[in-house]
Amino acid sequence: MTTSTLRFPLWLMVAAGCLIAAINFGPRSAMGFFQLPMITDKGWTRETYSLAMAVQNLMWGVGAVAFGGLADRFGTARVLSFGAITYAIGLVVMAWAPEPAWLQVGGGILVGLGVAGSAFGIIMASLGRAVPPEKRTMVFGFATAAGSFGQFFFSPLSQGLIERFGWHDALWALAGIIMIIPLLSIPLQGKPAPRAIGAVDQSVGAALSEAFGHRSFVLLFTGFFVCGFQVAFISVHFPAYIRDLGLDAKWGVTALMLIGLFNIAGSLGSGFLGMRVSKRIILALIYFLRAVAFTVFLLVPATPATVVIFSAVIGILWLSTVPPTNGLVAVMFGTRYLAMLGGIVFFSHQIGSFLGVWLGGKLYDLNHSYDPVWWMGVALGLFAAVIHMPIREAAVPRLQGPAPAE
């Protein structure tokens, strides 16, 4: 699929992709609001809930690779629809779960796989093939910003549904909203056309071998682990952390709303900057500033004002890593296997997410404090800032021949 062979107008594809990103990411980002009411009703521990959310993140990563490969082969719309159905079923099972094992199946495995199959990684690959290379990072920024708007919108919606109807019915309501995605996926029909290398299209195995033999791809893969650790820990545990500080629950809602709101600007900003500034520099700066923000927040007194300021700052830095990260994958390897290779990088993100979420609950139950995980986030942020600097922002030799890469 190229800009000359689009089945639907580009503006419609972008609009549909952005709406799907918002609906996909919104309920997922609101999972932290369900933790305390659910474990209170069920008599479970924070580690029980955290393990389910950790499994969810891990399955999201595994699914991103699998569904990315399926989308590259069979088309975007089919994968998005299947993912949405799986996502909705997972939320329903989570609402019904009579035992922790069913929470792991529904909220962990099924929701994780469903999110992966309908996430903006699949959307970005479709949009990335539809726009010229010089505009990809900008379009990736739009899709990421839409996901952030979903967080902004679904945070108060989810909390309101919980307060009015209870957490059980709130999960059912979110499952119903997810089922809008198959309809919205129609404009994103299509799959990548084979790109000939000599006379033969590159195989999946060759693409994987090329990627993991490329030093810059390995560094990018490693660095995205840190993003997952930091973001997932905050998504799941920040509302509870705010309550532990003695602040009203409304500040947890406000915090996640502000993170989503300010990340709209952050994602759009990193998308536009990625067209003009080195993407590796953008990523290194984001990770360094996250480490600084974590440190300051931990050292100053906890008040509603500091929560608001921290949420705004971390919101700008939240998913602003996604456009330059996916942009680097496209620069290095082209778009033939962008969904799969982007999914592999995202798998690293989700390994970090698994550890950030699970360690948050595990260490809290052991120490009655989230501080050790916060300081891990600081150290990892500095580590990520350093390892992004050697990344080479250039196409692999295969794409530097006389024939155009795209």
C-alpha cells in the first residue's frame, strides 16, 4: 500500500487510526483505578492485582510481535478486529473472575493480547506505509497523541463509572466501547506490498536476522525496556501511591488525566521534532528528563500542587518516546516489516512493563513503600539516556542501493 494506491482517503485513515488508538489505550491506561476497589471486594493483595497487570503487559509485548507479523501478512483491519474482540472478552472475564487465576486469564492474558492486536503499533505500520518517509514521524505523533487523549478521556470516565455503577459494571461498559474498533478499522484495510531485494522479497527470517545483527536496533530494543518499566509502574500504581500519601482519590484521577492531556502535546511535539532533529537525541533527552522529574518528585513534600506539576511534566515525556522510536525502525529497515519489527522493539518495552508493575506490588507488600521502584526508575532513565547516544540514524546497507527504499 502506497500513497498512490490507497483504498480510502489519507485523512480518513488517519482519523480512524487515531480514534482506534484512543479507544484502545484509554481503558488500558485506567486499570489503576480498578485496583483498590477490586482487591477490597475480593480480599486479594496488591501483588495479586499487580501480577495480573504485569502478565497483561507481557502478553501485550508477545502479542505485538505476533500480531505485527500477522498484520504484515494478512492485513491491518482483520488483526485490529480480532484484537478488539479478544480485548472485550478479557474485560468481561476480568469482571466475572471469582478467583485470582481468572483475573490472570481475563485481565492478564486476554486483555494483554487484545490490546496488542488493536494497539497503535499496528496502526502506525499501516499509516507509515501510506505517507512519505519524511512525514512518518509526524503521523506517528498524531497516533500517539490520540492514545494519550484516550487516557485523558477514559480516566474520569472509568472512575465515574466505578463510583456510579461499581467496578464490575464499569468493566462491562468499557468492553462495550472496545467493540467500536472493528467498525473503525475498515479504512485501514490492506497490507504491505512485497519489496523486492534483487528478484526476491526479503523473508521474515532474513528481516529478523538483519535487525538483531544491527547494533543500533539492539540499543533501541534495550532502551525501550526502560520506557515500559517507568510508564507501566505509574499507570497501575500511581493512584494507589497518591492515596498512600494521604491525598484524596480525586488527585489520582487528576494525575492520570493530566498525564494524558500533556502527552498530547508531548507526542505531537516529538513527532514534529523528529522531522527536524536527530531522533536518538530526542530519546536520550526524554529519558534523562524523566530521571530528573522522578528525583525531584520524590524529594519534595507531597501536596496536590506537586502531584499536578509532576503529572504535567511526566505527561509531556510519557509516550513521546513512541514516534521517534518507531521512526528509527522505519529509517533503519523500511516499512516492509515495520509492524513486526516495531512489535519486537515494543516487546522489550513490555518486559519492562511487566517488571515495573509486578515489582511495584511485590515490593510494596514487602516494604509498604513504592520508593524502591521509583529509584529504580531514576537509575534506568539515566541508563537509557546513555545507550541511545551511539544509535546510528541511517538505513541499513540493503536500502542504500540505487533503487529507492520506498
